[in-house]
Amino acid sequence: MLKLLSYPVTLVFFICFGLTLAVFHPIQWVCLNFFGYNAHKASVSIFNWFLLRCTNLLGTRYRFENPHKIPTDKPLIIVTNHQSMYDIPPIIWYMRKHHPKFVSKKELGKGIPSVSFNLRHGGSALIDRKDPAQALAEIGKLGSYIEKHNRSAVIFPEGTRSRDGKPKPFRPSGLKALIKNAPSALVVPITINNSWKMLRYGQFPMGLGAYIKFKVHPPIMNEGNPEDIIKQVELQVTKDII
């Protein structure tokens, strides 16, 4: 019965979601080209707030638990598990004061209104997963960028999303490149639970009533052996996945 109900609700969701993408694409263009980075960044934050409201139509609820006073005058390397594309808007919105940029596959850099524009022009790294040298070079540039501007890089070290919520082993190469190129960054682990339930039936229909939870763990200093840092981060992220 719930799956049957999800068909019409999903149609309404996709209409609202698509309109949001279409409306904010020219808004981003105007903000970036006429008012610069800060205006563009603000438009992206508001855009993602609207995306969250679209998901509320599906009965999706969010809890973002962040009791830590994370400084805004230092770069961050945000490391999190990956369960769906809907992991991204809450991170952009709730971590907006840290200017999050993403390590994303290059295919998302074209063809998606608003999303592709932001990935191309907002400071994120677009990587070719079939070309490790290109991918590591782009991630290294992102590390240098956040180091220079005190912004944050978000990386999903599993490499691909988990379709059932169960964590996949970390692939450390990209995270090592960020650690190397942003030596003053704090490493911030985040655990995500239940976002996979939005895609429990695939892309259509959407899952209804997901309660998506984000837990921000204490920041870790970027000091010592990168291998030890990565092991510590992976343990922090995965131990709270339920």
C-alpha cells in the first residue's frame, strides 16, 4: 500500500524538484556573474534549502546532530559515508558556514540544471573515476583550494553509494590527497543513516517517510601518519551506521 501511494506523491515531488532546479539555475548565473562568489554561495545554500523542502513532500525528515564548535577560520575535510544523492543537500545547508565543496564524478558536471552549474563554478572537484591520475590531481587541487580559502572539501571515500546502508570499505587515495594538500585542515567525520531508504525502490517511485540522520563527530587534527588518520576516521564514521 505504501509503495502504491508513493507513485502519485513521487510525481508531485519530481515536479517541485525539477522546478527548483530550473528556477535556481539562472539565479546562480546572475549571482556569480554580477555579484561574485559570496552571492553565488548564498544562492546555492538557499537552493539546497528548497531541495530539502521538496523532499519533505515525501515525508522525509532530517536530524542533523552537530554539538561541536567547529571553527570557520580553518579548512575542513569532511568525510562521510554515502547512501544516496540526497546526502548532499543537507550537508550543503547545515554546514553552509563552512563553504562545502564536493569531490564528484565528472558526469554530474553537465546536463543537470543548477547542480552542474554549481559543481563547475563553485569550487568542487570533478573527477574521472576511470582515470586515477586525473582524479588525484583534481582532488589535490581541491585540497590546495580549501587550504588557501579556509573552506571545506566533502569526500565520500567509499567511492560509490551503498544501496542498503551497509558501509563499504574506504578507498584512501583521494582522502590522502586532501590530507596532503590541506595540512592545516581539520578532518570532520560524519555518519549518515537512512538516506538509502529514499531510493529503496530505485529512482521511481521514491521511498516515503525516511528519517535521515546525520551525526557530526569530533574534528580530528591533521597530524601524524595519514594512514592512522584515515583508520580513525573510518572507525568513527562506520561505528554509528545502523
